[in-house]
Amino acid sequence: MRSGLMNTQRKYFGTDGIRGYANKSPMTAETAMKVGMAAGVAFKRGNHRHRVVIGKDTRLSGYMIENALVAGFTAAGMDVFQLGPVPTPAVAMLTRSLRADIGVMISASHNAYHDNGIKLFGPNGFKLSDQIEHEIERLMDKDLTRQLASGTKIGRASRVDGVHDRYIEFAKRTLPKQMSLEGIRVAIDCANGAAYKVAPAALWELGADVVTIGAEPNGTNINAECGSTHTAALARKVNEVRADIGIALDGDADRVIIIDENSNVVDGDQLMALVAQSWKERETLTGDGIVATVMSNLGLERFLTGQGLSLARTAVGDRYVVEHMRKNGFNVGGEQSGHIVLSDYATTGDGLIAALQVLSVVQSWDKPVSEVCSRFEPVPQVLKNVSFKSGEPLQDKLVIESIDDARSRLADSGRLVIRASGTEPLIRVMAEGDDETLVRDVVDDICSTLRKVAA
């Protein structure tokens, strides 16, 4: 049996940048300005005019964080190009396209509006390594006065026009040139987030009949009972308008969940299985398999084995998936939650591009989504979260004993993954195996012990 444990926590950065409750530490204007200064200093190399691109989702606090970042980066001598509300993958793409030294996305992804976050990308469009994040943290806690710009070297800030059109064309070019989505009715939920303009437009331009929900952001309704983490509204809409497929994005559109024509949910594991199989048939799959995290279902692993493919597992976080993909030559990876990374096209998870790959298979196979996206029978899997206020509950003696007991009971018939969330004060407890009753029992026992310790 294999298991995964929590990552060590750092002062500012978690598994996906810096994240927290807006206007409270660490997600304050002061911290954002320090990030801008520190990252600006860290990425200034040579005497050329340095530049940074900054995108955001639709959260009210995005204005505050954006302006603070602009102040920090311009103080460090970087020119800032503000993109406005755009998906995270658009920021990664435009970082490369505009030859920026660094890219920034202001978003807390699937979290509620009151949270916000800062994700950083290097000049190659990839998320930063642990080493670089450690260096930025070190600089954030230093007096950088002597390293900031002076006089005419202070940076300028401006807004970039045509950003949406550039990303839409980028997404469309990931499909074969002559492919059309004509005849397919698509219901899409944009989570009142960053893709509320670009995703429906791209689908419509490709010929689809598009029905859109979750596309009226007001600053506080992002991910509110909508999007990839709340799919009930989209499932109802699929049924109501008799759509062929539903596409649920999250707040920054780097993840996707599919709803089939019967209003059933299709998660990231099934999507990765589909892409792996179709790309293998097209002889475009590299690495002889895919990369996923410790949270992906054992059924996915068994399916890939049956296809003669491998499943490499990493720690939770699409950044770790991408690092393994780059190091070992894979071009498909992702997470059960819907982060799908297709490195032939993008450097990070891209919900729209992943959805387009599904649609391309639906068209070429000429079969309903329920059949196309049902690649394997999932092994019973139970995931529960336990909140805690402080300390390290996983180091408690009673919790350790409970986990050891669960491992013994599962033996070789399943998997157990216990970890602390990198973005929220939660302990995530996941178990899976062929015996669903046993799986539920071991998860409940561990959660019960954690609640006693965390109380």
C-alpha cells in the first residue's frame, strides 16, 4: 500500500502560490507590494528594460492586490503590463508571448470571493520552483531599499489591449485547422470568474451552440454555487437545454470538470484517461504514460496498465505534476480535481484547452459524451476534510496510531493518503480500495481522531 503525507509549510507560499483571506495576513496590500519588490529584484537580470504581466480573476479584492503589486514591481524597476480579468493559462501564455521576465496571476482559484492569492510564473511560462519561491520569501523579509530603482529607472504601468482575442486564437489553434464544433450544444459554467468572456466566445467561434451560465461576475459571486466545485447548477442546465456536454471551469479557469448529456459528473481522472488513450492512438503521447498526483483513483492506474501505459504519481499540486512532466518527457498530466496539463500546448493547467480536447474526441469518435468519457470504473474512494486552527495535528501520537491502524487494515488492497492542504487550514483524509465499507470505516476513524486532537 502507498500513502502520501503533508508538505512542509513555508511562511508565505503554499502549494499554489500565496493564498489567504483578503485584507488579512498574508493576503494584504503590504504583502503584495513586498512580493512585487522581492520578485522584481529576484528576476532583474542584465541591463534591459524588464517587464512583468499581471492578470487577475473577478474578485473584489483583485483591485487592491493588483495596485499593490504594480507599486512593488515599478519600485523594483519593472514595467508592468496589466491584463485585467483573464484565465491563469492566459497569463502563462502571455508571459512568454510578450517576452516578460515574470508573470503574475491574482486569484484564489476555486476558493470563495473573500480569499485571494498570488501565483507567479517565470519567463518560460512555468510556475516557479521551490528554490525560487524560497529566494523571494527571503527577499520579502529584507530591507530592499538599496536594491530598488531610482530616478528614471522606476518602472511604468500600462494596460494591454486585445488580450482576450489573443488567448481565444491561442486556444482555437490547439484543435486541427478544419475541425468544427457545429452540431454540438455546449453548456458552460464560467464560475463568474476569469473566463466569463473568453471561454464562451472561443466555443462559439468554433461553431458550437453555446449556453452560458456563471458569466455575470459582481466581485463577490465567483465560485458561489457554480463552477467546477459546485456542478449542480450546470447539471441542471444541461438537462434543461438538452446539451450534449457541460463544461464547468473554476474561478481562474485552470481546471475543468465535464458534465455528460445525462448530467453525470466526469472528473479529471477520466479526462486524463481519455486524452492518454486518444493521443496514444494518434501516436502523439510521450513518456509512455501520464503524470498524476497521489489523489488520482486506482482505477485510472489500472486502466493505463491495460493500455500498456504507466502512471507516475507526484505530490498534490499541478506545479509538481508539471515539474515531473518536464523532467521525464511526459506531455499529459493533471489532477483528479480537473487540472489537466497538456504540455504540447500550455505550461500550466488550462480548463478550456482540456475541454476542447474532449470535444475533439467526441466529434471524431461520433459517440455521446457519456460513452467517450467513461474510460474506466473508479475504485471506491472516500475523501473527507477536517479543519484545524493551529499546530501540526498529523504529528500527534493518537493520530499517528490511527493512521498506522488504517494502513494495517487496508494492507495491500487499497491506498491511504493523508495530507495538510497547501491552501486552507484543512487535513485531507483519502482512502480507496475494492472494499467500500472498509474504505469508509478507516477514513471515518482517522477523521474522528483528528477532530478530537484539533478540538
